[in-house]
Amino acid sequence: MKYSEITVLTNAENAELVAYFLQEVCMDGVSIYDKNDLYNNPSWDYKDESAEAVYCDEVKVKGYCNKEDTQRVLNFLHKNLAHLKDAGSLSLFVDEVEGDAWVETWKKTFRPIETEKIVICPEWQSVQTDKKVLLLDTGIAFGTGQHETTAMCLAFAENLPLEGKRVLDVGCGSGILGLSALLLGARTAELVDIDSQATQIALHNAKINGLESKCSIKTGNLTEQTQGSFDVIFANLTADILQLLFCGIDKVSGEGTLLVLSGILDTKLQQILQLYCEKFDMLQTKQMGEWRALLLRRKQEKGEAK
């Protein structure tokens, strides 16, 4: 099968926002190629020349779509990129690629990611570290930890009291947040996604990390697939989806539940705060580029037992 490879040239400050636009219309995943990431990563003890070749002076953001969708994708990008300022050249290129050959190029550029307490390592690579290692196969279209929204969630997770806790990962994708929580001491984790491909990948990642017995992975809607309340909830989605899931998240939280929300653009922040602060107290915010992440705690409702 032939795909169209869509490439946008931008700068580091706007790469995540450009990736967001591509993710809205590219069905087969989005990757960011920033030369600074390649050279400044302490977890890589070598660099494959073929991996280095895909980088250039500007940051490349690449997405893939079926050939018949190419014009629709380009129209969407032209409309949305036109609003960006000081974002590099924003040059657009379209190439035709055969089958899944582009997956191999992507694999060469997925590098280990080191956080405060964890190293996230591609399943097909190895890394030397004293930290906990999470092996990951993302299946291209799901989270690797490189995205700013995921990085902020991980930063929150590493400083939460997860020991012995019951954790929910809403919209789990590759399972990176729920599985990381288990590595950090959580007793159990429930991972839910409406995409069956995501839950298949999450299950695979649970198995290769020896975490399958501690987690439950389900396909479907949050409110249909979960029962009871959770001590900690991660929801790294988009502001629009977070608004739709408010009642469902409220239903599976109890007094004191810690809630991490991410995937919120600056322009949507106040909408999310206004809605969620009806039931949750704000504890902390993080910001990376155009993105915000929130840490909240469930309030005690009148009539609830202390």
C-alpha cells in the first residue's frame, strides 16, 4: 500500500503544535525530528548514520496518510499553519512512500528517553542505566514519551505517592503512563482506550516488561469499562475530549483522588479549569511550549464520609 508522507519544517518552539495539527488528520502517526534531541541525549552511546541523515537544520515534523486523503490533509494544514508566527519556514513537502518502509526509518530515530527516575527504551534497543527501564513498542501512532504532554505527565507521576495505589490510565495509547506508574510502585493499573490497536500495543508492552499480572487493559469507553474508584488517574488527551469525559472521570474518582490532566493547549486552559474545579482542587500546573498539564485532587462532597 502506498502512503503520502507529509513533512512540515518548523522550529523547536513550535514543533509540538505543528505535530498536534498533523495528528488531527494523519491516521498513521506523527514523528518529530529535531537535531538537538539527537545530539543532546545522554542515553544514546552511539548514533546510527542513517538515523542522523533524516535530520536537517530546521525541525522536521512528519505524518503519514493514505494517498487519497493527501489534499484534505494539505488543506487542513495550510489553514491552521497560517495562524502561526515565528515558527520557522513552515515549508510543506509531500512524498510517496511504499508500504511500511518508513517504519524502519522511524525506529532508528526513536531514542531512549531519560526522566528523573525512569528510562523509556525502544524494545529493539538496549540502554545502560541504574534507573528503572520501561521497554516500549509504540506501534508508531501512540505515545513514546517524547511528546511534551506525555513528558509533563511523567514528571508528575515521578513525584506522586504511587506506592500501593490503584491507578487508571484513560486513553492509554501505548500504555506508557499506566505502566510507568507500576514501575514507580503502584499496586495495580487499569488501562483503557477506545482504539483496539492501542490496547493491543499496551498489552504487548505490559508483557515485555513483566507487568501483565498487575494491570487490566480494556478497549472501550471509560464509563463502560471501569468500576469503583481510583487513587490516581492519568488522562493525557485533548481539551475537547477531557471536557466530554468530565462526568466519567468524576464517577471513578473518590475523595482525595489525584488527577493528572494533560494535552491542554493554552487557549483551552480556562475552559478546563472552570469545568474540573467544580469537583477538584488545583494543586499544580506544568507548562511546556503551548501545552499545559494539571495536577488536581478530588474534593470532598457534602455528605461524603471522611
